[in-house]
Amino acid sequence: MVIWYEYRKALQSPIIWILLVLFLCFNYWTIQSRIDAAPELQAVNALVRTYGQVADEQALTALRKDLADKDELLSIHEYYLQAGEQLEEKFASVNWEDVAETNVSMMMLSGEAAAEMKKAYEKVEERASQMQQNKEQLHWYMDGAPARMHSFLFSEVYGLLFTETMLLVVLMTSFVTNYERDNRSLLTVMATKRGKKLMRDKLVASLLLSASAMLFLSAVTLGYYFITYDYSALMNSSVVSAFNWEWIFPLVSWSPITLGQYLIYSLLAELGLMLLICGFTYALTLVIRNVYIVFVVMGMLSLIGYLLPALMSTSSVWLFYSIYTPISMLYSMGSFMLAGGARIYPHYEMTVLLIWGSLLTITLVAARQWVKRQQF
Amino acid sequence: MSLIWIEGKKLLNWRRLILLALLNLILLFPLYEIMDLFPNGRPETDGIRLAQEIKSKYGTIVDEEEFEDFKKSYEERLAAVSTHLSTYEVLVEAGFTDYQSFMSYGGNKDEDIDLANAIDEIREQIFFKERINVFWEAQEQERLISAYERTRNGYIYRPNHSSADLAVRIQEQLQAEGKYEIYPESFFNHFQQYITYVAMMAIINAIIVMLPLYMQDKQNRVEGIQYASRRGRRLFGTKLASGVLSVVFLTLLLVIGSLLLYSFTGNRQFFDIPISSIITGFTWYNITFGQYFVLSYSGVIVLALLFGILTACLSRLVGNYMTLIGLCIPIFFLQNSYGNRFMVESIIDMRQHIWLSPIMYLSLLIGTLLLLVFIWRREGKRNIT
């Protein structure tokens, strides 16, 4: 019951609703900006429905026959036929040692960092040959090169969505946690037996608030996204399909992953991140006791996390460890569970969540001990 | 007067100063990277070297005679290029020892593929392995000369929009001194990028300083005592003055810091070049790069002040920090992603309408002042609850 009262405190403030509406308008506008890609997705859906999940020889022959029979010009399908014919060869011709070399020169790596990168790509190569055996790279998928819809959804839209969620989480958590102090009722509360436990309820309420903010914003945003861009038949397609080849290299995942799984797992990971951020904000508010300073400090910490990889020496393996922060993970959802860039070790997401989850536990315990010794 | 000082000390206490110093330290890192990225890579570095050469030899405005001399130096560079190319046997045999044929060979179907590949390799060797200056310079000088000739032939840039002002401006540009483009645009574009980031930092600082201006009194419940006295009712103005002074102080610190950082680029030497003689330097007024520099910095200071006052007004209006910060977030993001593009980055750019950025500044000013006047008049009869 107390949790519900705490939960309600943030939602009674109109600013949260104003921000939600503003954010949703902005998301709508961003999603709308790629509307040209929608018809192509329809065509790819049709391909999957007619010819099955995999663009193998059988499917391509059937498609070729169908296109020859038809008089009308189906240029998108013809384009996919041509792309599909070259797909297997194109993927097989990638030399992963060269990819590692290119990565080294693009990131200007040297010394042990360069060696580590080359070592990592031996594993990537193994995984790539496994992908070829499973024919994961041959799944029908929206062609990546011109529209870059994968990056659009998982980098641009996700980046926007979770920046907004993060802002709401920090604001609401610090507001709820500091509510009694701001309204000068803390002494009254702390004089009672139940009131002494209030801070615990506030943590639960903040976590619930963060989860609801995230669920609401992402449900509406992604709901609208998938209504606008139809991925219905592609949900079982492998994300690492060579069709989804946006930049200079194809995508490689550490384990087989379909688009549906990618979506669900990435949202779960984001939920974990938001709860982490909520927890850290809560601990900071307990110690700092000022919503304004908490917000600035959280902003500074996010900036540090964001800039950390750029501050690292390009010759040390610490460069690869410096991306193990919630902020780096939040802004690299475009390569969720994939190998690429500085993410050269598998299980990146689990590691980040585990490391920072345990750090959060320590912080919360420490903050609790600190608060216990404070005079009100 | 002493109250202004006391309020200022309250606003910028040592804890906040440390916080702001840390924040600015973090924010300065990307600014340092922007500064450090100039000149960015090969043709840009050579362009700057050429610009220095033009500046020292011909001054800020290059007339016909000097341009002929500049072309002569281009010929000299080509001669040096040919001498270097003559050391390659393949090229001598094929007769490709002059710059033009050396650069343009390859790509056509009727050409000898082996020779094209050999020439490709030599280009790779010269440009990227040996990195010979004269080749890069010749490439860049060719571009500068063609820009000069293009503008001399009357091909001046016409933006997409059309208005009476634009026609007048184009006529004016055709009459202006230094109307022919000859200086590389890299330092001008780099400054626009630099100043846009400085504007973002200034606005962040102004907002963060002003956030607690009235809110901290509200949270500490001292308004009741303040508003019971005659002087206390007028405290609104006093606090605003100390807030504005704090913003001015911090913005000036930031401006000085960013100027110091900018001095490492060495672009001060280009300050007296008219913008119209910079390639793609299309501005509404005939001013020099130095004047543009001052104008941009003034714009940043004005923006910091206006956003500071706006935040102060909001700090009085709303009831708690969450609402206050929640209101400042969309304001900041709108300004940073759209406003600054028109108000700072291309403040007098001909590609946007002549009145666009003045109107944006004016409406921001009028909006802020109206809000301020509304709150100020309310102060005298406000109830404290």
C-alpha cells in the first residue's frame, strides 16, 4: 500500500505526463522519417511467406520461375533475386583476417590491443563458418545497404527511446526518494516505526516506476514502429542474414538469433539497464539529498561512460574493457549480442549487467549503512 | 549591492563550483578533440599551407595580377611534379610525366589495364606512402584556382530560397572587394563546428547555474520570512541580478577558455580575410572572418544570458526540481538540435533567410522578457503558501 502511495507521487506531477507526450511526439516524428522503406519491407514479407525462411537454391529457383512467368515488372523481387543469388558467395568471400586488419587500422590500434583484436577474429571466423553451415546468413531479410533499417531501429530509435526513458527514470527516482526531505515531512515520517522502513518502499516504488515508464514508452513507440514498418513474417529470420549487410562487413552474432529473439532480449537488457540506473540514482539521492545535484551528477557520470572509450589508449586492451559500462551498452544496441567494433568478447551484455548489478548491490548496502549513521 | 554579492555566494557556493568545474572538464574533452582535428588529414593541411602562402604573398584580397602570379606558382609546382614523375621509368616510357595525364589515367575501357594498375600503385606510393607535399598541394591549388575562376566568370552561388534581399545581396557580392573565392573553406567550417559546441556548453552552464536561483529558497522555506518584509518583496530582482552576473561570469570564463583552446589552431592569421573570398563562404554581409568570429561569440553570450533568464523564470514559476528540470530538458534539446543550427552555426549564412536568425533571437528575447515581466509584476502581490 505504501509502495502504491510512493508510486503515485511521481505520476501526480504533470511534468511526467508532459514529457511523455513530448517524447512520444518526437519518436513518432523520428519513426516517420524512414517511411520510404515501408513498401520494400512488404515485398520482403511476401517473399518469406511464399518461398520460406531461407533464400536457398530451391527458393531462388522457385522465385526465378515465378518472375519469368509474370509479365509485369516486379523490380523489388527481381532485385532480391539477384542479391539472393550472390549472397552465399558474397558472405563466403569475406576474409575475416582482413576484417580484423581493417578494424585495427580504423580504430588506430597498436600493440596488445591490435593482437587481441586479431585473436578475437579467429573466434569470429569459426562462428562465421558455423553460420554458413546453419545457413543463417541466407535468411530473407530487408536489404541493409541503402535503407539501413537495422541501425535505424536499434541505434537511432532505441537510442532516442532509452535516452528519454533514462531521463524519466532519473527524474522520477530522485523525486520520489527525496520527496519527504523536499516537503519537510521527513522528521515526522522518521519518528514512526513504519516510517523508518519508508526508504525501502521507495526503492521498490522507484523500480516499479522505472519499469512502467520503460514499458509504456517502448510499447507505444515500438508498437507504432512495427505498425508502420511491417516485420511480421521476418520475426523468425536470422538477424545476421547477409541481406542485413549495412556497412563494410556483414553482421556476425555469437549465437544464432532471430529478429524476434533480438527484440525481446534487447528489451529485457534495456529493462535491466533502466533498473540499474534507477538503483544508482536512488543510492545517490540517499547520499546527496538534493534532486538537482543528483541530476547533474548522473548526467556527468553518463558523459564519462560515453566518453571513456575515447579516452583510452589505443594500444592497451583496456580499450575493450572500457565499453563495459551501462551507458556504452545502452547506446550500442545496434550490435546487441553481435561481434563488431570494440565488442570482441562474447556475453558482453550479461557481463555488463552482472558487473554493474553487483556494484549496485554494494553501493546500495553502503548507502544504507551511511544513511543509518546520519542525523536527520 | 551587498545583497547581490550574498545571493551570488549562495548561488555559486564552493560545492557547485566544484560540480561545474568537473562538468566543464568532461565537456571540454570533446571540444579539445574538435580543436585537435583541425586541419583534418591531407588535403586540408595542404590547403591551410597554401592559404598561408596566399596571405603572406598577396594579402587578404587577391587581385587579377596576383592571381596570375598564383597561377604561375601552380605551374612551378607542376614542373616539380613532372621532375619527380620522371624518376619513374614506367611513366617516362608511357609519356605520362605531366600532372594532368598522370592523375586522370585509368577508368576508361580502352586503356591499358596493366599500365593503369602500375599508375595506381605509383599514386598510392606518392600520396599515401611517401606523402610528398607538392603533389597534395598541386591537387588543392587546382581546386582553389578553379574556384577563383568560377567566381570571376560570374558563377556565384544562388541558394534555394528566393527573396528580394537575395537579389540585392547577389548584386552586392558581385561588387564587393574580395568577391572571388580563393581561400580554402576548412578553417571557416571548422570554426562553425567549434562555436556550435561552445554554444551548447554555454547554454548547459547557464541552465545549471540558474536552476536553483529561486528554487533553493522555496525548498528551504525561507520565502515566508522574505516576503513578509518590504525589501524581501524586491528580492526577486536582486536575485535575478546576481544570477545574471553569475551566468556572465561563467560564460566569460568559458569564452576565455575556448578562445585559449582555439588559439592552438593558429587560425588567428586568417582573421582579416573577407568571408566572401573563402570557398562556399556565403554570408549576408561583407565581413571578415575576424568579425564573424566576434559576431558568433556575441551570439553565444546572448544565448547563454537568455537561457539563463528563462531558467530563472521557470525556477520561480514551478514547485519542485523535478518539474523544473523536466521543463528545461525539452527546451535544451530543442535549442541544441535545432535552434543552435540557425542561431549559431549558420548565423548569417546566405543559405537561410536573412531574417531567420535575427527573428529567432528576437522571439527568444521577447518571449523571455514577457515571461519575466509577468512574473515580476506578480511578485508584489504574490501570496506565499
